[in-house]
Amino acid sequence: MFYDVNFDQDTVRMFEGVGVDMEVLLKEAGIPHRAINDEKFSITTDQYKALVEAMDRHMNAEFVVEISKVDSVASFNPEFFAGLCAENGLECIRRISRFKKIVAPVQMNVTEDDEKVTISYNYNDGTPIPRMMYVHAQISILSIIRKGTGIITLKPEKISGNFDYPQAAIDYFGLVPSMDKAGNEIVFKKFDLKCPFITKNNRMWDFLEGELNQRLKEMEIDQSFSATVRKTLIELLPSGYSDADKIAFELGISKRTLQRRLKDEHTSFNEQLNHTRELMVRNYLKMDMNLDEIAFLVNYSDAKSLSRAFKVWTGMSVSVYRDKV
């Protein structure tokens, strides 16, 4: 699974302003340096987790609080925009929990009864998220509900986590969180969540809903590790990279882990490499490109080598295939 992130110069300067070196964060997370200044760089679940762990080690509490407020988070998270367009806080929470997995490998667990709504967070595989991440999530959802209702004094009924919260977070919540070694929770009174949003925007929601639902659908089509490898190969083959070591590095894992995870799906790196090359070549041939150009784009040494490989993949020559399409 891939998640889009933006490491532009504004983001780099924001982190540098609090003494955090973005290059150090990326290196610790196993994310290539080329991600910097890429407006839409895709990282894997493993890289996302490693990045959050690195941020948890380097970021101070005050910075976490500031970047978690609605004016910061809504600027790059589409599910928060969708939440702000909702009729009230209850609908806002339901929307955000539904679309959360588009932007992060995080599960937003929501339980309701007649009096209250309880939210907790963990990774999609059930493992706990770092403290920095759930403090960020708790502040973000409170900030959005305050923004939506226009009630800046609105407070949750309860907040809990498995460490002592920083004073900056306590000041923002307006209450002292309780200690809960089992996990994290933020609890709202249902009455407060039914207050109408002054940010309600049906036209914007009509625009966002289709896009967000499409992205959910695309995520559900193929969530295998093999698909992750193929996507990475498609990005790197035109740059001349087709070896397992490079692909493993791009995914933030070891070569052994790459091979093991593919074996668990009853395939291998070479099978995925050949499959990806075949799909790319078939597509390029429809574009009336010459074989030398195509060979370069799929990292073959020359057109003859590509022709031989294509015959093995398809059982037909390139010229015969072209006549058919």
C-alpha cells in the first residue's frame, strides 16, 4: 500500500524551524533523498511507520500541537476537508473515520452510545501508534470540531493515553488526560457533537465525495505486496533500476524481507519484474514507439534483448503483436 506525502521546501523549512533535519528523518525512515521537493512522493506502509517513529524521536511537543490544529492539517488532508463540510461533529467523525485509510495506514475506531462517542487510534494491522501520532490525531479532531461549530471552548469529556501528556497539549484540550497503559481514547458528549457546523458546505462535499470514494475503490482493488513492488518498478525502470536491492531500498526494507514477502504471495522478484516489463512494453507498443526507446524505458540493454524477452513472455514476436493491436 502506498501513501502520498509532500516534502516540499515549505515542509523542510517548517521542520528546520524547530531544529529537525528533514534529511535525517528520511534517512532514518529509509525514504530516498529524492523525495524532497517531490510534490507527490509515494511511500509504503513500512516507510510511513518508520517516518512516524523518527518524527516521534525528534519532534518537540509544542510543534506537534501546532501542526495538529485545523488550519495546518486541513491544508493537506482531504478527509479533514470532508469533515469540515459535514452537518455536525457526529457526521464529521464518521466521514473522517471512513476516509482515514486513504492518507495513512491508521485505523480510527469509533464507538457510539446514547450519551457519548469514543475514538481510539491504531495502525491498520492492529499495532499501537506512537504517542506523537495519537496526540496529533486527538488534537486534530478536536480542532476540526471547534472550527466547524465555531465553539472554541468546546472540550472533550475525556482523553487518555499511555504517557504523560505535554503541557502544550493539556492547555489546548482544556483538561488533564488520564493515564491508560492499554491505549488511547478521546471521548465526546454526543450532545456537543450534534451542534450544527457553520462550515457546512454541500457543494464542496459533492465534489469531494466522488473523488474520495474513487480513491477508496482504487485502494481495495489490489492491496498485495506484489502490487507495491510492481508500482515501484514502474517508477524506477525508466531511471535504469531493475535490481532487487534497489527496489528493497526504495521500499525501506531489506532484500531478504522483499524476497520473503513475495514468496508468501507465491511469487518472486523476477516474476514481478518480468510481469511489469511486459505490461509496460505492451502499453508502449500501442503508442507507436520504436524498440530502442522502449528498451531504454524498461531497462534493457538493446532492442534485440527486448525482442527476445518479449517472445518468451508472449509467444509472439513484436511485429506480430503490433499487427494484432
